[in-house]
Amino acid sequence: MRNTDQSSSLFWLAIGIGIVLCSLKYGIGTFHEPGPGFITFFAGAILILLSLGLFFSCFRDQEGRSSLKSLWAGLETGKVLYVILLLLAYTFLLKPVGFLISTFLLLSLLFRVKGPYRLKTIFLMSILVTAGSYIIFEIWLKAQLPKGILGW
Amino acid sequence: MDILHHIFYGLGVAVQPLNLLFCFIGVFIGTLVGVLPGLGPVAAISLLLPATFHASPVASIIMLSGIYYGAMYGGSTTSILVNIPGEAASVVTCFDGYQMARQGRAGPALGIAAFGSFIAGTFGVVGLAFMAPPLAAMALKFGPPEYFSLMVLGLTVLTFLAGGSMLKSLMMACFGVVVGNVGLDLITAQPRFTFGWDILLDGVGLIPVVMGLFGISEVLLNVEEKLSEREIFKTKLKGLLPNLQDWKDSIWPIIRGSVLGFLLGILPGGGAVISSFVSYGVEKRLSKHPEEFGKGAIAGVAGPESANNSATAGAFIPLLTLGLPSNAVMAILLGALMIYNMPPGPKLITSHPDLFWGVISSMYIGNIMLLVLNLPLIGVWVKILKVPYPVLFPLILLFCLIGAYSLNNNPAEIGLMLIFGILGYLMKKFKYDGAPLVLAMVLGPLMDNSLRQSLLMSGGSGTIFFTRPICLIIFGMVAIILLLPVLPRISRIRKTVGESD
């Protein structure tokens, strides 16, 4: 792939095609009686045209466009993936395990991502933040956080 | 005199103890998120929105508005002291504010930023009180075709002003319209783009989208950066009050910034950001010593700081009178008003005068609170800047997670937020702006509705948009805006603003 704009335009082209196909399935109706897919069909069609415009504009104007690799060069991309995985795991564990345990675990792992802290400090910070957020959201704001295996 | 009567009525609402407390909480949190880089008013308002569901709607909107204009105040502190803008509208303040700080004049820079913001904020509130009622009266005459064309104009102006590639912004607006129309069709009750996911039947929630696009994505971008020490200004802050010469140099920039900011704030598309850039450009052009700009000219702080504050008041006009948000923050406030069953629009002033006049008056009180908060407490805000990022980012993430979950007590909302967080991260990497997506998402269902109503009115003829005078004028403006980027000079200005943003 030549550059970032070309890659992203192909992504949006695919999304645009998907939107148009789905809209046709829902029924676009007529101008007299617009159907449920009417406006999304046109939004998808314009998205396709704009993506194609962006894709072909890359051939005309090559200067100043960065390559895909350069977007992540010299960065700690592994940490981004790690954080995303942690957040995904939290999403699945929150309800069965409960707010207190899952939040404590999440924070303990997150504080280590960028910080050069000792285990004891991380443990303490995680307990304090978990307890603090529990008091604010569960007790004061009555947010009904999931109780999980602890039952409270 | 009617206006004065209404303002006094609004003041009566705003000074009720609960509303005063919420106003204070709002401006305090606003200043805090303005100070903290990586957490802007959009993310903060969406985080706190679920927490306001149990409070009175008037108090809630007062607090959420306070966060918005409070962030404009707080943003200047980091720009001046650390050369890191707390939010986009304070980017320009770095140019001269930080230079003033380096020359030992951090005090007057912070002082004039706070006083300028106060004067401009006051001007904006008065302008809002005078301009909104006649506009709302005019808007009552608008039908679905006029509303549809106005929304198209709003989205076009936003994509034009958003900076960066207009093509990409338009793409995001198209995608936003589709995201906004996910869920059951209002007329046929047919599910659209739900893919068997139950939580999507009611549509994609604005809050998970906004928290993902603006909160989670920002954290992910910061996590991948290698940590560098923030250089915080070490000299003691003294003499926050600007001297007579400072005032002489600043008073006209403040006045010009206030008027410019207010007018630009009314336009859709991040008025606060654009107005600060325009104000800086105007001051530099009008100055007798333009060579001093960028080297510590106080006018370069006073003008833009005033402009970004009065723009926040201006941004309320299209929301409160037409029901059309002009930027991402206003889009969330629109969502909030819908949740409180107070749909904004021309009838809001008469149907909920307590909300309309109460919020406007609270903004005036909030401006006074901000002046008190910002000047004596600058030392405290500087200390907050020292909170290390490895500690800060897990807290931001946790607030996002709890905020998303507590919307419906459903972890699927967190999943939705994560999807938009990853999308937002990639969008920033590939230089796509999130604001047109959010605005189009909010306007999407309204556009769908008004377009279908217009076509039903006209018996299926699209000419309805070109035979009604207001629609014709508005679509003419849309055409001009779409053609503007072709002009090389305009294209250059957009590029500069986009890069700084």
C-alpha cells in the first residue's frame, strides 16, 4: 500500500459499499414515499464517491503523504494493544466477577503500563482508587455497579 | 425591558442554592479538565452526564455548561506555564503566553487571560440573552425543508471549519449520519444496522461514542508515546494583576476578540478554536509591532483568550433557538436535553423559561466564580499539572468505563465505547476529525425525519428545497462553502488551522 490516505480510503470505501447494500435491503422507497434505508443509502453512496475521490487524489499529490509504517515508527504500540486487551477483558469480567475485584485488577495492571512504581505502591494506589470510585459511584451516586462473586 | 425582566428571572433561578452548587461544581471540573492535557470538555461532559440523571434538569445543564466554559479558562494555564494547551482552543495562547512566562511575566499573562476571559464571557452571555429570543421567534416559521437545509449547512460549515482535509471531514459526516440512524426506524419500526445486537435497537448511544472517540482514543495515543518530563515553570508566580501598560495593550484586543468570538461561535464547527486563531491573526495584523507576536506580546494572549470564551456563549444560540448543535459539546447537551424531555428549539424559551434564562444567568455567575477560582488558585492548578501521566491515564479510563456502564448497567455499552475508542485512535492516526462524525450522528435522525417530511409535503419533488426562499439562500451558502477550499488562500488558512489543531 502506498500511503495512509490510500489505505484509509479503501477502508471507508468498503464501509460505504456495506452501508449501501444494507440500505437497499431495508428498502430505500421512492421520493414520494421514502423508505427506512433512504437517507442511509444516500449517505453511503456519497461516502463511496468521497472515498474514491480521496483514493485517486493520492496519485495526483504524492508529496507530504506518510507511509503506513511511519504512523507507528518509534512508538510503544505494544502498550496500546495491551491496554485494549485489558479493557476488553474488563468488559467481559465486570458482571461475573464484580466491580471491586475487576477494577482492582485492572488498575493494578494499568498503573504498571507507564509507571516505574514498586508493587507495594501499585497495590496501594489500586486499593485507594477502587475504594474511592466505589464510594463516589455506588454509595453517593447510586450507580448500581455489578456485585459479582463478592455479593456487595 | 422585557429582556431585563427575563434576566432577573433567570438570576433568581441561578442563585437557588442547588443551582449555585452545580454551577460551582461545573466550573471547577471545567477548569480542572482545561488544565489537564488529554482530557477535554467533550469527554468530561459525556463522563458526567449519566451522573446528572438523578438531579434536576436545570441544575444539570447549568453544571454541564459550566464545564464547557470553565475548560476555556483552565486551558490557558497550561498553555502559558507548560507550553501544552489543555484543550484545542488554547493552542494560540502558547505562542505568546509561554514566551511571556519565560521572560518572567507569567503572572500578567495568566491575569490578562483570566480578565479577558471574564470580560468576553460576560459579553457573550449578554449577546446570547439579546439575540436568542428574536432568533427563536423567527425559527418558529421554519418548516421541515428549512430545518433540513439548515442541518446540511451546519454540517458543511463544520467540515469546512474543522481544519485538515475537507474530503475526510465530509466522509466522517456521511458516516455519522448512518451511525445516527442505527436502530428502529421511527416510521416503519424496522431495525437498521443492528446486526442482532439488542442494545443497538434504541440507536447508538451518544455518550459511548463521544467517550470512545475523544476520551479512550486520546489515552491510547498518549500511552504509545515515550514519556518525556513536562517542563513546568519553576519561578514563583507574582503580580497576577496586569499593569496599566498591559491593560492599554490588551483592552482593544479583548473587545475585538469578544465580538469576533461571539459571532464565530454561532457558526457550526468548533467556534472556540477557530475564533482564537482568527483573533490572533487580526491582532497581529492590526498591531503597530507585529514583530513582537510570538515573542511575548500580551495582545497575543488577550485577544484569543477573550475570543474562545465569548465563542462558547455564541455556540449556545443555534442549540437553544433552533435545536441544532454547532459543535460536539453542544451535541452532547442536545442529547442531555432530549433525555430530560426538554427538546431544544424555538419553543424552549417559552416552554421552559427556567432552563433557558436560568442557564444564561448561571453563565454570568459562573464567569465570576471562574475569576475567583483562577486567579488566587493558580498555584493549585499548577500542582495538579504535576500529577504524573502513568497515574492519570488509568483514572481517565476508569471514569470512562464506569460512565459507559452506568448508562444502562450494561457492559455492552463499554464494548461500544471501546469500538469507538479504537476507531477514534485510528482516525487520529490517519488524520480524520471526530467532530463532524459526532455532529452528524446527532443530526442524522433529525435530518432523516425532516427530509422525509419535506418529500411527503412536496409529493416527492426535491424542488421544494429550491423553491422556498430560505432554503434557496441556505443551499446557495452551502454551494459557496463547498467551493471555497478551491481558492488557494482559503485552502492555506484551513491547512494552518488544521495542523495546529
